[in-house]
Amino acid sequence: MGNRNQRRSIKPVEFKSQGTKQTIREVPEEKQKSRQIHAPVIETKQQAEKKKFSSPESRNKGKQMVKTRKYTKIDRNIEENPWRDIGRRVLKTAIMVACSLAIVAIMGVIVYNYVYGHYIAPVDVDSTEEISVIIDKDDSLKSISQKLEDAGVIRNSTIFKYYVDFSDMSTKLLAGKFTLSPSMTYDDIINVLKRPAAAQQSTRVTLVEGILIKGMIPKLEEAGVLAEASSSAEFDSKVAAGTDYSDYWFIKEVLDQEETQSEHRDYILEGYLFPDTYEFYISSDTDQVVEKMLNRFAEIYTEDYKKRAAELGMTTDEVITLASIIEKEAGKVEDFAKVSAVFYNRLEQDMMLQSCATLQYFMPEKKFVYSAEETQTPSPYNTYIHKGLPIGPICSPGKAAIEAALWPDEQFMAEGYLYFCAGDPAEGTTVFAKTYEEHKANIAKYESLW
């Protein structure tokens, strides 16, 4: 019994495993009570490690630890070598910049090829055609460019204008008659246009207000304008037909109107070849001469004129026709609006205009006074036998006459003036009357001076 009790009084001990060896040490008595619930566990190091990773939770935790260790290692490397991250960023930026530049370069090539092919390239590199182009002294770079495009020498006038501007050649282009080709490049054309040897002699021709087309032809011939490249016969036939100039809106209106009329005017372009002083180059052809005068008319007859004509219920052709009669009837510009007022009053009262100027247009003999029999000569221009305006203009009116046709003297209209006659021809005066009796008295007074 004594031995049994002695064995029971043996103090608990702790075991410490080291490798496969085990060490045993005694546990102090004061700690025994706190460890009575937990039985001492004795296990080897290998068993502890195996138990550590035996459960799924432990395995997952282990994986997370592995991952954490990997990321921690990377972060550690970055912290230890910050230049590596900077290098990567620089490389990435460089690649992006290089790609952007490549895209811009490709787009630039595409745009250049498109612009060059559609606007800058020669019209026809294989063409052997020679085209004459006349550049006037007063032509702007814009008008020169437009002439070249109209002639078929370049593709686009606007691009050519910019090209010349940026080449600093706009002040070096000369006036003259030049021979160009659709096969020429922009530089080829510029080199020709700045060559003094290509310029030709020019001449001035003054076409006064009230001139007829028949009167223009000898003046142009005398100046040598139509002598070489064209002839008076060609000029006469082209301005009579007018079909070559239907691109002008006012000529197209006349041609459209002509198709509906039973009688036809002598010259479709009568009244539209604007009277002015022109500078033509020797040997200019018909089209170049005519188009220059038609262009001048288009400049003069502004949008304000068109709006005013619409207010009056008149066409452009009617305005020019009335203006041509005013131009021929009035001796002084200050009387234009008064003569216009008389014609408006007569038209309003459905009276014949009875203008001697319309007789002078078609009668073989040009006289100041015609007999009663001559006034009955059949003609669509005769305002003694036809009411209203004649079939077309009887001359080329100037700007003042056109404005008088659009803005007649309102006071004269209100006072009811219906007649006028020439006063002293030397002074170019015009005498007006409200009644026929007053008109006859004026004729009796001044007819000896006619």
C-alpha cells in the first residue's frame, strides 16, 4: 500500500519533443490546477506538422499564405527596385506614342493622296491639247484661278489659289495670253504665267452707253481684237443666237422666252453686252470678248436690282428693254428718271409708247423724225403699232438708265406726264408735257432745231 500511495503522489511532468528524442520536465505544482482540464499531449515534430495541414481549412490557409508570400516577395522587389516600375511605364508610353504617330502618318498619307488625286494632280497627264487662256491686268488671283478651272487646265480653283498664295507667287503672275495644257502640274502652270515672254500686247476699247451690237463690231475690228482668232461674222452670229452663253442666268431667261414667241429679236445678247471701257488682248476670240462684257453686266445688275424688278412685277429683260429706250430717248442723265416716269404712265393707261428710238433700231435710215407712213413699218420693235414694250432691248443701256427704269421719277408719275420731245439738240434737253395740246405746242417750238 505504501508503494501504491507513493506512486500516486508522483508529480505530473511535461514532455518536450526534440526531433525523435523526448525530454521530460516536472510541472510546478501551482500550474497543475490550471491544466487539469487539458491532458498533456505528447507528439513528435513530424506529427505536429502533419496535423497542421491535415484539415481543409488548414490547407486553404496554407495556400493563402503561399500566395501572400509570393505577392509579398514581388512587393518587396518593387520596394527594393522602384526604377523597374518607372522603366515599364516609360516603355508603355513610348509604345503608345509610336503607335499614335504611326496612325497619324498613315492618315496623313491617305489624306494627301486623296487631295492630290482629286484636286492637285494634272487634269490629264497624257493630254497633248493646247488651251489658250487670257489673264487680264485687273484679274485677281481668285478670278485667274477660276479662268484656269473653266478652261479645264486645273481641277479646283480654290486649291490652286491657296497653292499660289502659300508659294508666295500671287504677285508674280503676269497678264497676257498663255498657252497651257491639262497635262501641266501646278508648278508648270505657275512658271508659264510668270514668264514675261508669254505676255501679249493689249488694247483698250471704249463702248459707249447706247451702243448697238452692230456698232460694236467695227470698233472691235479697228482695235485688232477680232482680227486673228476670230472674225466679225463669227462674232455677229454668236451674239445673235446667244445659245453659247446660256450659262448666264439672264441670257437663259431670254432664250426660254424666245421659244414661246412667234416673232424673234435680232440679237439675243442685245442690251446685255455692257457698255464700258475694256482692255482686250490682240487676237482675243469671240468668246473671250463676249464673256468679258457679260461678266461686267452680271456685276452691275445686282441683287438689289432683281428685288426692285420683282416689286415692280417686271422681268430682267423688261427692265433692260425699258432702260435701252430711256438711254436712247433722253439727252441728259438727269432726265432719265423723268422719261421713265412718262413711259410708266403711258403703260399704266394702256397707251402705245410711240418711241422714235425704237424706229431707229430697225429702220434702214436713221432719222430724228419719221413720217406717219414710216411709223407704221411692221416690226416687233415698233412701238407705234405694238402696245407695251418692244420684243427686246434696242441698245446697251448704262447703269444710270437701268436705275431710271427701276426707279422712275415718282413726282412726274403722280403729276401725270404723258409726253416729251427733244428741246435744243445742242444742249440735249428734253421737254415734257401732260396733255397732247401741250405736247404739240412744244413740237412746234423746237422742231426747227431738229
